[in-house]
Amino acid sequence: MMLDDLQALFAHVPASAERVDYAEHIISLNVLGKPTKKARELALRHLTTLYGLDPKLALFRALRRLWDVDPAGQPVLALLASLARDPLLKRTQTFILSRSIGAVVNRTDWEERLVADHQDRFSPASLKSFAQNVAGTWTAAGFLCGRVRKSRSNPTLSPVAVAFGLFLGHLEGLSGQRLFASDWINLLPGSPEELEALANSASYRGLLVFLNGGGVKEVRFPDFLTHEEELLRLEGSHVI
């Protein structure tokens, strides 16, 4: 998920930047330190595919809004954004969650999973490369640990990660208690009580509005969406 590049880019480009500013910083200013123009162009293409790099996109605006609040939460924020935009990566979520903490996860495990989901889609070389990239993504996010021998682990959980997970469910049209049962929140470790406590913390920090009383939960995201985006969300359209 190119976490190091994303962190470097966001460190140089203000949250108020436009799409062209991201391209300028990557291609012209080379803030990512790539050795060739071709490498810079590939970095821009891959980062745009994963994250959008466009404030006109609701998901990207939310990512930038939350990014600097808590640096410890950035790996999971980047993962959630990547999962929302990369369907191949999203298909690996069930697999990683099926592994118990401490269980060894080999590259061949990823390859077998990818082949099962996508018969005849990958050549042997591309299958190996994609399996390595997927393993690297889950490692960078904290769901795997180890350099050569990787094992299942839990990532650092933070209020910003819970806030972003709830927002992704909100974009899908979920509300109330259903937000806490979405695939986005189910990805995060912690008991329901712990996740609700983090949502409370996010609310206290002004990241969202979370009301919980009498068994009824309400979650709101003031100013996260434009009026047009909110209408699309209510109509069940794709606003990510």
C-alpha cells in the first residue's frame, strides 16, 4: 500500500492541496526521492489508484482529515483506504482474519488463496509478485509481523482508525448499530466495548459525533460530505 511514500507525500503536501499539487510534488519536485522520471510516474499512478489523491473524492478527503490526528493510526488508515479502492486486496481480508494471532502465514498461503479466487488470472510470476505485495501491505498495517517468517499479529488500534472505519460504513448507507457490524469495523481488533470506547474518544476529539444511550447508537459525520454526496449516499450510490 506504499505506506512510506504516502507518509512522505502527505508530509510535504498540505491537506488543502488539489489533485494537481500531488502530481507536481511527485513528478516535478520528486518529494518521494525516486531515481527516474519513470519511477516517479509509476509512483503517482499507483498512489492515485490506491488513494485517489483528489479532494473531490469523499474517501480521500476523510483520509486527509484524519491523517495528522494520530500518526500511530496512519498504517490502518492507509489500509482501510486501500481496501475500499482495491477489490483484489479487499478479497484477502477474510483470509487474514481467519488466521489466529501467532499463526504463520507464508507467501504460498497467499498464492493459494489468490488462485482459488481468480482461476487462470495470474501468471506464475505475477502471482508471486502480487502475493508478496499483499503480504507487504498487511505487514505494513500491523496485521502481520516478521521479515521472512511472517505471523499473524494485531495492529495498533486508535480512535482515528475506528472513526474512518465507521465513515466507510456510513458511505455504504449503514447507520446506528449496523455501523459497528460492518466489514470495516470487523477488521479492527478489540471487543465491542473497546471499539465503542474508541468511538467515544473520537467523538470527544471532534472527529465525529457518537451518541450512545439506552441501547441506541447514533453516529454522524458533520461536514464530511457535500450536499450532493449525501444525496448520493442516501440513494445507495457509490461515493467512494
